Amino acid sequence: MADRLQRYRDKRDFENTPEPGGDAGAPEAERRFVVQEHSARSMHWDLRLEHEGTLASWAVPRGIPPDPKRNHLAVRTEDHPLEYLEFHGEIPEGQYGAGTMRIFDTGTYELEKWRENEVMVVLHGERVRGRYVLFRTNGSNWMIHRMDPPEDPDREPMPEEIQPMLAKSGPLPKGDEWAYEIKWDGVRAIGYAEGGRLRLASRNAKNITPRYPELRPLGRALGTHEAILDGEIVAFGDDGRPSFERLQGRMHLTSESQVRRLSQSQPVAYVIFDLLFLDGHSLLELPYVERRERLAALELGGPVWQVPAYHRGNGPALLEASRAQRLEGIVAKRLDCPYTPGRRSSGWVKVKNVRRTDVVIGGWLKGDGGRAGRLGALAMGAYDEEGELRFVGKVGTGFTDAELKRLQGLLEPLERPDSPFSGTQPPKLTRFVEPVLVASVEYTDLTRIGTIRHPSYKGLRDDVDARQVAIDRAGVE
Ligand code: MN
């Protein structure tokens, strides 16, 4: 036993870590196991099986698989002393395995087979139960596989992708069957959490996880839950209000060091407002209120993520409050409304204070005066119900010099000879481009046919697929 624990002891300084040294305890007749949740440099779960007087150990980065269809990598680590069955706490910085160790589950197990390369057990824990095999694949790698069917026969695998549900534009619906939420001015993000890790996808299903490293701890906060969250990534300005301009500074960053710096100095927040999948079960068919209840039960609240309240009834008062605080607007959600991925539903209705919309850039015009010969205005478009791109006006203000230069560089390679617009055409002399860039504009009014009045350019967005930019018509549902 002394020899078995030599590697364990070599790695540790028992003056400085609260972990046990392994000098006590004779083996007991009943075989015990523990699964520890170890939030170290990288999150993992440690499975330890009592065997011949020590704890045979594996680090399992994605956790003990609940499902026979998915095997998880298990890294064999050094044997640990039996006292480790009860160890939890902080391993100090600078020590081996520094971080927080929590007991995730503990119990007894039946041994079915113990070979050099294969260990077969039946675990009887509170949370981890079932027949598992650990087997060596090549070199030092092991896998853990669940052999018996999970206790819950209705378990479904977590979907790889759920398209966000979209809201229709307003008038504000009123009545007891509606709940109201603040509309957050940021970028929509679906969060997929599994095995302590979080992946964020934009509306057009791009992986945007690397852009927001400050949100990574949310994966850890969800532990072994499999969950799909819906929410908005928001950057708050110095005045405490969401700042789309500030978020712009984060959306387009590619340099890893810049991302790291800004994620510390100006962290974003993930504002979570829906829960679409939880632990093997889709919640899409559930009514909105029930999904919100399940979301609340997860008790998510952290430094950079939050689950803001929704309000039943009294929409006009919330809209007024949002206007007074100069927030973007509110969203009304019907209490019994299921989640309809990728669809613009009349069960969700947005009402904006600041009028802002997305447009597709279909061309550009040269400027005059100070901007002679260079980019002067953009020809804006949006898709109608038939999937035709309609011209909705031009925008010639709101640009900085740097942004004009950047846009010109992006537009030139997209040039095409013919117009991408159907029906009404932009002014002569418009240079047409492939309609792939999406811009965000603020405006005062929409005409009845959907032309945008007094637009001002706010920035490009690469989280929205140009094909999804739909025409908004004033007063028309
Ligand atoms: Mn560990």
C-alpha cells in the first residue's frame, strides 16, 4: 500500500494542502466509490474506486456518461488514499490540482471484473447509478462506457442546434395571458452546457464561444446538467444601460489577447430568459411559464450572467418604465406559448422605444463634399414574405471615418453588375453588391410600405444571416 501511494505523495506537499496523506485506515469489506467534482485549471470529475487498500482513480473531463450512446474519455490518475473518499475543500494555488473539490456522489459498488485494461462495476450512488465499464483504448487513454440502459427510458440526446425563436413587432398586447420582459439590446445567443462546459452560438449558428471567455464559468456553474439556454449577450455602458456600441467592440474582435484584455476590463453579461432543454428532455413543447419555472429552479446567478424577472400583466407600466430608463423596449410573451425554434411567432411580441432594425446592404453610393468619390451612403434592403429583397431606403449618416474606410474595403470585393433588389430600385449610380452584409440602423419611422425614415448607421453585425432580415411594416402585423 505504501508503494501504491508513492506517486500520490510525490506530487503533494502535505504541509500546504489539506488533502490526506494516506497513513490511516485499513480496507473495509464493502467496496466504496466517490465521484468528486474538481474545478481545477480545467473542470473534470474524479471517479475513485476502492480497490486493494487504495482508491483507483480516473479523471473524467465530461463527467460520468448517463447515456450508453456516449462514451467519455477517462484519464487514469495515480491511486489515492482511502481517506480521499471524504475529501472536499480548497486545494491552494500553486499546489498540485489547485482548485475546489466537491463531493458529487458517493456510494458502494459491485465489482464484476478487474483487469489491467478493463474494469467493470455496478455503481450504487445517489446520483450515479448503473453498470459501467472502464477500458483502456491505446497508450494511457481510457474510456468510460455505460452498459445498462439509463433509468429514464424517455431520455433524449441533447440537440446540437436549436434556432432561436423570434418575436413579431408590436402593438403591445394586453391581458392576463401575457408576461412581459425587458428587451435587452445585445446579441442573441443560445448556450449549450454539458459536462461543465458552455458553447455559445449566434442566431446564424456560428460558434461565438471564444469571443466571450468571461462566460465560461457559467458552464461550471451548471455542473453535470445538460442544458440549452436562450438569452442575450449584453455589454453595459458606464451609465449602466446596455450599450450596443460597446458590444460592437467585442463582436468583431479576432485577436486572442484583445479578447482576453477586454473580457476582464469590460466584461459582457449573458442575460438568460429561456430554457429549452434540460437533462435529457426537450422543454420546447412546455408553456412559457413552465420553462421559466424550470429556469428559475437552476438558480443561475453569477457575476456575469443573470436571469431577470418577467412580469405578469401590467405591460404598459413596464413599457413606460423601460422608456423612462431609455431601454430598448419590452417583449410580451404569451404564458401558454411553446417555444418555436427559428420561427417568428405571434406568441412573442416586441415593442421598441428606440427604433432600430437590421438591414441588408445591397449597394452603395458615392458621396460628395468631403466624401467625394468615396462611400457616401448605403442602399438598404430587407426580405419580403416571398423571399424577394426589397429596397427600403439609403443611409448616409452615423459613420465614423474609420468605419467608412472599413466598409469600403468590405464592399468592393462584393461588387456585382446587376441589382439584387426586386421592384422599386435605389437611385441611379448605385453600385450594387452581393447582399451579404447586415447593418443595424436607428430610425424615426417606417412608411406603410416599409421604407425606413431618417436612418442612422449603428454598425455591422455578423451574427445575423442576411437571408433572415425581414421587412418591417409600420402598423402591419
Ligand atoms: Mn482531479
